[in-house]
Amino acid sequence: MRYLTQERNGGGSNLASRSVVRGIALGGITLVLAVMHVWLNIERVDLAYRYRAIEEEIQNKAALVNKLQLERENLISPYRLKEMSNSLGLQPAQPGQIRNLALMAGELGATAP
């Protein structure tokens, strides 16, 4: 009987040390998870700022594309080209002055692209 009581008493201190180790391990895991949670939130906020900056850049580039298309249309408008040709003294081409290079290449035996 004495042997059984000693085993129980000795086993109790072993249980206490196991629970301490479990508590430390659980605290460590909790600390790691908390740090990871904070880090992920910081990354999420950083990504949100980068996303907003990229969206703004896309909007700016789209506005620039629209402005450039408008400028291109203005530059090649028939009215503007006619006004410029008149100011430079240019006249419409006469029927005999127009040459089709693709037909000329075919006449010479070369293949046209």
C-alpha cells in the first residue's frame, strides 16, 4: 500500500509539470497566432492602399487615352485637313496623277503584299 501512495504522490508532480508545459506551449501558439493576425491585417491594409493607387492610375491612363483619341480625331478631321491644304496651296489630285503601287507591282511580276 505504501508503494501505491508514493506512486500517486510522485505522479502528481509529473502531472503539474505537464500542465505547465502545455500552458507554455498553448501560450506560445497563441502568441504566434496573434502576431500572424496583426501581420495579416497590416498586409491587408497595405494591399488596399496599393489597389487604390493602381485603380487611380488606370483611371488616369483611361482619361489620357480618351484625350489622345479626341486629339487624333481632331487632327485627321476632313475639315481641318481641307483648311490646311488650302492654306498650303494644295489642290485635289487629277485622275492621271494617282498611282496604285500594288497594281504596278503586279504588272512587273512581283507579288503584292
